[in-house]
Amino acid sequence: MRLVVVEWLDIYATCGWEKADEAEPQRLWSTGYLVHKDKKVVKIATTKDEKGEWYSFHAFPAGCIVSITNITSNPEVTSSE
């Protein structure tokens, strides 16, 4: 499994007196292990048990995905942390 950061756009809804130019999707980032990707959906998980089963999923509609970036290493983190 690849550890990734998913950049995605969240749907924004209003029910007040906001104008159209004030309603914009939120840009968000989620981190997890890429467990599934196809034309319709991207799924990441954050928890794995001793049997190898994945849990704690985020399922993103593919149309909301801006980018998927592999996390290969973090130079700011040392092995003692």
C-alpha cells in the first residue's frame, strides 16, 4: 500500500443570503493508505489490524479529487521520534 495525501474539493452549501460568488468549494487534504482507485472513487484507510484488514476509510468521488501525492519520506522527522 502507498501512503498518500489526497487533495480534494468539498461540496459547499448555503441556506442563507450568500451571493453566488461567495459560495466556493473548500480545498482539503487527507492522508492515508491508498486501498482502492478507479474511475468513480478513491479510497484511503488509516488503520490496519494484525490480520492485514484495513479500517477507518475515506471514500472520495473521483470528480472531487484535485491530486494524489505519494509520501515517500519526511526529512523533518527523525527515526527517534
